[in-house]
Amino acid sequence: MRPFLIALLAFSAVAGPAAAETRYLAYDASDRVTQAMTRGITLEADRGLFGAMSVRRIISTSNRGSADIRRGGPDAVRRALPAGSRETAVYTITPEGGGRGLSRALCPGADEAWMVIGRVRLARPLTVHAVGRWPDGGYRHCVELSYNWRGEWAMPPVTAPGDAAPTP
């Protein structure tokens, strides 16, 4: 059994990054609070070997803004969520690019902001929480955003150098 586990771990370490594929998943705002923030979002996500989605960028579909996010953050972020919240994936909003603007929009007055996202699944609604850290060092829940599934963006086929362009 042990050799099998070692082989499986070795395979997943090598095949994991190679098997990842980038997906673009679109969502529409489903309530008034979310509509006040944005009409909708598109998530740039990597789908791993076993189908799990990891988000790396959030794109506003109405304001043409985007921000890179990376998985991870302090445990205090999850503790700041409202009682009964089922979302667990903490993402740090990077301050570069549109990240600073996104943080300010989600948590006005906070020094830093994080997003806590529910499990990303195709054709399912999505809940996103924003949590900020204030100058006093406290972590506070800022807003809960609710989205309905809209669809997945289809990417054009990639042609290799030297391949003929498709004919109509």
C-alpha cells in the first residue's frame, strides 16, 4: 500500500500543475446589496487535477476593473464572518493593479481586505464575504455578496505556430 501512495503523490506533484486549466466563470448579482457594488463578476480560476477550483483573479463585468487575489490569509479573517457562514476559502486581495480599489470598495476605511469565497462550482450560485483589518488591528466583516451563475466564457482555440488558420 505504501508504494502505491508514494507513486500517487509523485504523480499528483508532476501532473497537478500540468493538468490545471484556466476557466472564466461569470456570475450576475442576485440581490440589491450586490447590485449596488457590481452588476456581476467573472472569476479567472484554475481547475485542478480532481476538479477543485482555485480563483486567481476577479474581474468586474460592469466596470472593466480587475484584481489579482491569492489563496490564503490570517485565521482571524474566518473568525470575523457572521455566524452560520459556510464559506471557507480565504483569498488575499493583492494591492497592485485594481486590488487597492477593490479593497476600498469592499471595506471602506480598512487597511487591508480579504475575500472569503464559497466553493466554486459550475452552474451554482456563489457567496463572497469581504473582511477588513482596521487601523486598531481588529478584523471586521464588511459585506456579503450573492451571485447567480451566468455561464462560462468560451476561449478561442489555440493554434500552434505553422498551423493553418481555420477556414470558414
